[in-house]
Amino acid sequence: MDVGSRKLLLLILLLNITVSVSGIQHMKVSCHPEKICALRESSVTLTCSYSNIIIITGFWFSLKDKAKWRKEEHPEDLALDSDYAGRVSYTEMTNFRSTLTITDLRERDSGEYRLVFITDKGEKYLSSAGVTLTVTDLQVTHNSLQQTLTCRTSCTLTFTVHRYFWYKNGQYLEKYKDNVRTFPLSKAEEGSYSCSVEGYGSILSLPVCVGRSCYSVTYRDKRVCAVEGSSVEFAGSYSHPSDLSVSEVFWHYFQRGKVFQDLKQETQFTNRVEYVKQDKSSTLKMKNLTKKDSGEYRLRFLIDGEGFSGRPGVVLSVTDLQVRVSRSAVASEGQTTVTLSCITSCTLSNNPTYMWYKNGQPVTDKLTKHNKLYLISSEDAGNYSCAVRGREDLRSPELTVTCEPQNSGSENYTVLKVIMVGLAVFLAVTLLSGALWMWKRKSSSANGHSSTGESGQRHSPAVYENVSASDRSGRVASDDQDDVHYASVVFKNSHTQEMSPSPRRPPDTTEDEDVQYAAVNVSRSTAAIQLVADEAADDPSQLYSKIQKLPTSAV
């Protein structure tokens, strides 16, 4: 092939590469409903449908969280975000529909949620539409002119409310049978009022006092998540008629049918709790938390022998810390990136700062974002654990990361870039090469140089044929194995526990030969990620992983 033909072939190849990786593609999806208004502390399900495609993996994300991502243009899995810890699950992820469930909603969950898909052809898609979620509280407003109370929300609830329930001084008003949104008052009905809606009886509005005969308890936090072994504080305030005196104030652990017993008198909490009392308020301090401490706590005060407890109380969840390896490995600028996440079973309170440790020493020279740590080189091998700032002594179990270095030479990097273009470019180049070969053969025959043109043309397509096919093990077949290199990252759990499963469940596929992936072999005691190549739609260095169960001996 002469110089002109080679330049033409290279130009067309580069054009094909640009088309293949010039930004993430969009997939048309239909989400119903497109907008959801839900109550704080409730659960919600988001569902989107699309045409029947073969999905290898996928995840949900929210653009409001992009500041936590390694790169704002690359969405990251919502299930690995510590703000949603223990609260999200992918209840369905099929070739035609995906469903996200979020529990214990908070107002900060409001925002738009979308999908990212990786297909069996190695293509990355962003959903063309999403679901906009708005989280609201119940509120009681008092119209003094009309002498009515109204149960309101900041947005129209997506579900139809058939009945409203009203409470006076914390007690359900059984005598009120209308169960409508507006509650009529009379001068004789002074007290503290709150409301709830049918199907969500445990979610009450904040109380509103009408008159002076009001009894109420309010809490600073309704739900608290804390690390096992740490300390926690619950703050509560109460109100009562000004002409009455409180004789006793204490906290109790709520269990249906159980008597209201002061925490200080329970064996489980001996020498672990104290109360800090101020005017009409009390703060419970509890230390050395255990998972048995999880549950609901209520503040109770006594007046003339009669008691009043604020309901619902503060729900405490106690969690440990775990280091999880994300399912996907992302390549950037020729480097392999593996993400470690510090995971909890509930969403920690007060937006904590996460600390990372390598071989027992603080990590200060690596990229971290929120609860994630990004590893990019073979020098990152070691034992990793995480903790929350302020309680660095309460660390997660260590996870051992062993990295096998990758040859980063320019020749290898060029071959990997070609591999990542994938099957589409291979087919285009093969057809183009055939056409050029036939054209050159005719041209060379006319000049008596057909043998030279033929031998020059046979060498070029062989390169693409070699890198396009892979066997089941993820190895790329090549006549010259020295031209292709592999990078392996092996994760060994030093505590002999399995890597935590992802909430999504990708469908099975049998077309492994058509596209290159990062093969992940998972055994009971180790998990190996072998990075081969990828056909990324928006970044030629993006790599994805495929999970494959293997016996221990296979790693």
C-alpha cells in the first residue's frame, strides 16, 4: 500500500473512532409517573421502561449528587452513595424495565433520577428521561377566623388520599368520623393537634397548639444512624399547660405492650446513658453503642401521676463499616481505576467525613470523594480500611488489594485503544480494507507491481482480526501475544467474607465473544478483576466489569 492509501485508511479509521466514542449515547425511555410527590420517611418506587435490549449492567443516579463523583461528566451508582446507604434497591433491572426503590425518604432526596445502561455490545447509554421526585412533610395550618385545621403538603401527593386521621395531644380522635382534610374546631377543643394520612399512620405532622391546654413532645431528629461502638445524642422538647408542674422526665425504649421504664433502670443500658435536662427539654446521651440498641426511643414526662410520651419517637439504627469494591473499573488516561467504597447499612447522620487507611496508616495522597477511594496504579496494593472522622478508632475490617502492574508502553496503549473501538470499527475497517486492496491490486497490476501491493495489504487487516475476537476466559487471540498486555487487580478479603452483592441483578448473556469486558471472577475468599478492554461510548478508556462466579481454585 502506498503512502496515500495508508493516510486515507488511517483518516477513515480515526473518523470511525471519533464517532464511536464521541460522547455518551441516549436511549429513549418512558417513565411513569414522570413526577412523584411522596411523604418524608415513606418509601417510593421509580419505574422506567424502554425497548427490548440486552443489558449487561446498569444503575440509577441523580444529577444533584454529581459533586460526589470522580468526574462530574461520569455518573456513579446511587447504590454506592453513602447518603442512600441502606435505603436504595434495584428491585428490577431487565431488558425492558428498571425499577428503583428508595425507603425512609428525606427532603434532600428531592431531585431527578435517571439511568445508565451498558449493553451486550459494550455501548453505554444514558436514559433520555427520568423521574422527578419531590419529598414533602405533612403540615397542620390553623385558620383562626374559620376555626378550622387543615392537613397540607407542599406538593400534591402522587397517591390518592382517601382518609385523613387527626390526633389531639398525641391521641387518635376516634370520635371524629369524617376523616377529611379539614378539621372543624370549637372553643372547647383546645389542645395540640397533628394529622396523618391513610396507609401512613406512623408518619405524623408536627403538632400545632390551639389554645393553652397543649401537651406535646417534639424531637430534633426522627431517625439517627450511628456506627457501632460510638456515642449518640437524642434531643427532645416538651410543652404542657403553664399552670401544671412536671414531676419527672425520662427516656424509654418503646416496645408495643411494654411498660414505660426509665432507660437508666434497664440492665442493657447500665452505665451507658445520661440525661442533660434544661427548661422543657431533655437530651439523651448514649455511649458504646451495640446493634441491640437499635430501635425507637421516646421522651416521657409525668404530671400529677399521669404521663405523656411523644409519638413516634426517635428511631436509632446501629451499623458497622465495610469496604466494598465497586463492580465497575474505569480507565482514565491509560490507567486502571478501581473504586473502594465505605459502606454502612443505614445513612449516617450529620453528613460525616470519611477517612481511609492503607496498611494502618492514613491515606493522604490518593483521590477521595465523599465515601469513595480511587486506586489507579500497582503501587496502591495494600490493606485498606475506612472510618468516620472523629471516631478513627472504629475502623472497618481491612480489605487486601493486590495489583498486578500493566505495561503502559506506547505500543501497548495504542493496541488497547484499537481494541476498545470494538466490533463496529473492525467490520468497517475490514470492508474498507478489502475495497482498497481490490482497488490497489488493479492499480498495481496495471503498473506491473501487483505482488508488492498484495503483500502490503495482507498485513493490515490481520491486526484487527487478531484483536476483535476473544475466548471465554477474556483473553484476546493474537498471532503476536507480545503486542497485547493485560492488567489484573486481585482483591482478597482478609476476613474471608464474600464481596457484598450489588442491588442490581443483570440478565444473563451468552454473546461474550462479541465484545471485550473486564472479567470479574468471584470466589468465597477472593475476587479477581482482569481488565482486558472495552468499547466505551464516551471515553475510550472506560472499562466495565462482568461478574462471573468461579470456584476458589479458579482464582
